[in-house]
Amino acid sequence: MTQPRQFVIEADGGSRGNPGPAGYGAVVIDPVTGETLAEAAEYIGVATNNVAEYKGLIAGLKAARALVPDAALQVRVRMDSKLVVEQMSGRWKIKHPDMKPLAAEAARILPASAVTYEWIPREKNKHADRLANEAMDAGRRGKQWEPSASTAALDTPRPSTTADLPPVSGPPGDAAAGAAKARAALASRPGAASPAAPRVGWGTAPDLGAPATFVLLRHGETALTPEKRFSGSGGSDPELSAAGRHQAERIAQALAARGTIEEIVSSPLRRCRETADAVAARLGLEVRIEDGLRETDFGAWEGLTFDEVRERYGPDLDAWLASAKAAPTGGGESFAEVTRRVAAARDRLTARYAGRTVLLVTHVTPIKTLIRLALGAPPEAMFRMELSAASVSAVAYYADGNVSVRLLNDTSHLR
């Protein structure tokens, strides 16, 4: 009996803004030699990340089929999209109407028994990721990607033996076992990082992939910042001062040098949009606006210092300091209301940007709220955090609900 031809497909897709200008990339690899057999990439116009990822999968499967149209195939698909891997493996239900026809198209290309799926970390999917970015770059110039433009293979040193790539063949549906073997093979490479030891106290949940990582940037200074005046969403919506614009440029430089930001989301208020725009210009990204990230409405306290509020509205201030349910004078928002709004925005964004690193440009209260919720701290913890203008904090959100605070109030880029 003739053995099926074996291929590894690595695929990825992305959008600059979600939805936004989008593209995909896919590569077909010989698992014996590590040779790149085919590449595919395309700019697809405005779409979401998930649509682009599915289209990358489809392109990879079609490219593999086209290499040997009349032969039996056994394919292992490797992607850093947990959503696509789990849905195509049949473990997650496909609910979104845009995903259903794409998943159905992918399933028709090869028999289900011929394809297994494996999630891989983003850093191990650089070839396909570079192709997707080359496609988006071409689209920005009003063109389509061409094979002659590909430099993607430069990002991915190829293995020289079959032990260096995950097994392709195996019993149909044995994706979990294959993925475990693949991780073991990859971890055994010289110089590879050792597998992480089990985390004491964190249970025995399986590896759920890369988290949604939110880099939380407080906007740069305005004229009100040095005077420590209440400046929320119900006041004058001030612009950045000269100092604030300088701070925005400094953080833009630092984030460009770090090279980890994949998306930018901003509060709708002017000081955040100006800060976000400075970073976006440096990184070549677009800015998505999220209303849930706006600052608290401080009501009648807008523009006043703490001492001025104490003098004019002493009892209201005392009540506000004592209870998260108390609102500022004049119909402002309580911290409880802000918490509900910010938590809803958090849930939307973690679902949209699973596995990605996103810069959230926002304000003191939303950042403190995200940190407090991540730590499971009480509302009064809000008054025990310091957040400087143009400071950076970071929180990672995992698919199983675990949260990790990674950074708080870093201002090293300003020094």
C-alpha cells in the first residue's frame, strides 16, 4: 500500500486594526528535510484577525493539495491561533457567522482523517507571520504580494532531520498526542528552553496558549496633570502639553525598540488619542477606539484640585473615599460604575485579541481598575497605586481565566 505524502503547513493571518487592513500567509514544509515547498500570501482588504487566520489555513491546505493533486496526503497544520486550531479539531463550537463558511471550506479541501492540528507559540510561526505582514505591507502600497518579495524564510531556521519536526502521520483524531510529541521534539533541540515546571497552586489546567497581553499606557501630561486636577471624561477634554507630547515620543521610541506591540487601542479622549497616534506613527499601526477605556466622569469636580474639592464638597468627597458606590458631586460616575464599564471592555478586548500583545492607551482609573481586578484586590486598593503620566503597566489574560500582573508604573523610558 502506498504511503500518503506527508506535509507540514504553517499558517497565520492578521489585521492592522480589528477589523482593519488584513492579510494572510501560509507555508508548506517537507517534514523530512525541512525544505519550504510552497508559500502563499494575500492582502484581503478590511477583515478581522480570525477571518485572515482562516484564509491562511485555507491557502495552506490548497497549496499542499496542489503540490500532489492525485496523491494521498497526511498533513499536520501548525498555527498560533488557538481559536482556529480548537474549532477545526472539533473541540470548540463555531458560533460566529463569518467563521462557519470559512471552516466549512477548509474542511472540504482534504478528508478530515488526513489533517491534524497543533497550536504553536507565535515565535515558532515566524515564517507564516512574516508572509502575512508582507501581504499587508503590499496592500498598503495598493499592490498584492508576490513570491519574489518573500523574505519569510529568513525568520525560521529549518531543521535537518525528521526528529526536528512534529510527526505528521498517526491515527486520525490523535491531535492531542501528536501535539504533545511535537512539543517534546521541539523542546529537545539544542539550546531550546526547558519545559516549564508545574506551577504550584495553579492547578493542572492544560497549556492554553499565549495570553492576551495588555500593555497599559497612561497618556502623556496635559496642562492639568502637574497641578493634580481632576480630569475625567466630563470636563474640557484637554490636549497634550508640550511635555506630554515629548513623553509620547519617548514611549513611542521605547515600544518600537521593544518590537512586541501588535495592536493599539485607545480611549476616545483627546489626550489618549494623541498619545496613541504618536506610538502608531512610529510602529506603522492603526488605532482602534474603545469607549470603555475612557476616564471617570468626575462631575462637578472636573478641573478642580483635591483641596478645592475638599473645600467645596467635603461631605461628598468623604463619601466617595469611603465607598466605591458613591459618585462625585453633580452626577459623575462612581468607581462601581466605572468598574463595570472597564470590565466589559476588558472582556471584549481579551476575546478579540487572544494570544496578541495590545497597547491600551487610557487613564489612571481604568488602568488601576484593571490592575485591581487582576489582583482580586478590594476597591480601596485604587488609592494605594501610583500611576505617573506616560507610565507603562502590563497584565496578561489566559484562556482559562488566570491573570498575571507583569508590570506596574514603569517610567524608565522617560529617564
